[in-house]
Amino acid sequence: MVRRFRGEYVQKLDGKGRMSVPAEFRRVLESGDPDWTEGLAPRLIVVYGDHLKNSLHIYTMTEFAEIEAQILALPRGSENRRHLSRLILGQSLMTEVDKDGRVVVPIRQRQKAGLDEGEVYFIGSGDHFEIWKAETFAATEGDATAAWLDGRAEGFDPLILLDGGTGG
């Protein structure tokens, strides 16, 4: 069974860039790191590309390898390969969860995502999870989701979209 990132959590970010990774997310990172064994730190990829103005996207080693393979399968010299390589491969870093269950994100990447000391919001997105400044997520993504739901019919069930429905 493939483990996926699910759920939402609020954690603290300290001045050194350390934040605790939710235990359930750590289990997914472990299962998605082919080199991980008991006693080793699970590795992960932090994507901080220019397209992610307010958040960081975190992938398991396995998931990121699939993305990398798809980028590298694009024609050499193509505009899409060049841009995706720069945004995804060039603006990412590998790190690991420490023995205390924390990850340290360097200051440059934290600043790019608007993360500073205080509360950060983790939200699972299946193949990756996102880290946001808690207030930024609430003000931008929370409002966008509420507006999207407000535009739906009474009794709308989002799962209808999986069956090809419009959810009108």
C-alpha cells in the first residue's frame, strides 16, 4: 500500500528554521525513501520554486524521482523542459528529518515562502504536503476554497467531480 499525505496540522517554526514534521507525515516520508531503514533519518525534497510564492512543497524521494523523470523525458532544449528544470529541479533541495522529528529549512527558502517564526500550517495533498505561514494560508487558500464552495449548488458533494460531474 502506498502511503499518502493526508490531514492538516499547525506547528511552530523557530528562529533557526526548525519545525516538527507531523508523525503521520514522517511515516509517509520513511515509506517513500528507498534508502530508509529503522534508525536512519528519512530524506525529503523541498521545492521552493518561483511559482510557489507563499508555500513550500515537500515530496518523498520516490515521488520526486517520478517528477524528475517526467521533466527529463521532455525533449532536450525544449522551452518546457528548460522552465520546469529551473522551477522544479533547480529550486529544490534535499534534506532530512532529524532524530527529534524536525526538519530545518534554510533561511533563503523560508524567506521566499514568507515563513518566519511562529505558526506554520502543514496540509497534505496526497503525493506531497505543503507548508504555509498559517495566516497566509487562511487568508488566501482558505478564502479561495470558501469562494469555490459558495459557487456550488446546495448540497454539493465534491466527490461528484471524480465521476466526471461538473458539480454545477
